[in-house]
Amino acid sequence: GDSVINLLVSLLRPPAPVNAQLMAMRCLANMAAHPPGRSILLANREVIVSSIVGQSPYVNKNVEIAAATVLLNYSVVITSGTESDLEDQCQVLSGASAVAMCCKVS
């Protein structure tokens, strides 16, 4: 789990190409579909959310959507489980707010 997360987080930051950043975010979003993936996401919440939020403003709408999807999936995982705490909820809400504030209106 940690090696996959380390790889995906490394792809979220430049100099990784935009397509690699997009695919890394989509992989993280899809991990929420399965119990083992949800556990990995929860265990690495801080580094993942801060890495995604740290990329804003995003280079294009597809990356914005992927970032919002990861944060939306985090909110579902956190609210549907019993393992979350107030810190988890606050970080995801703060991240979602940051993404919403930087989204381009078109």
C-alpha cells in the first residue's frame, strides 16, 4: 500500500506530466471503490489530500474534476465509516473548499 501511495503522490507534482497527474488522481479516486483501497486512503489521508490541494490552481478542467472526485470520495469514505474523526473531516472539507475556490468558471 505505501509504495503505491508514494508513487501516486510523486506523480501528483511537477515535473510529472499533466496526463500522469490526472491518471494518479483517477487511481486514487478509484481506490475508494474497494475496502482495501479505502483503508489505504484513510491511512494516507494527510499526504494525499495535502498533495492534491497543493497543486491548485489546476492546469485544466479535467485535473480539477479529478481532484474534486478524490475529495468527494474521501468525504464518502469518511462519513460512511466509523474510523474517521473530526480532523479527517476538517482536512477533507478544507481541501474541497480550496479546490472549489480555484476552479475556473467557463
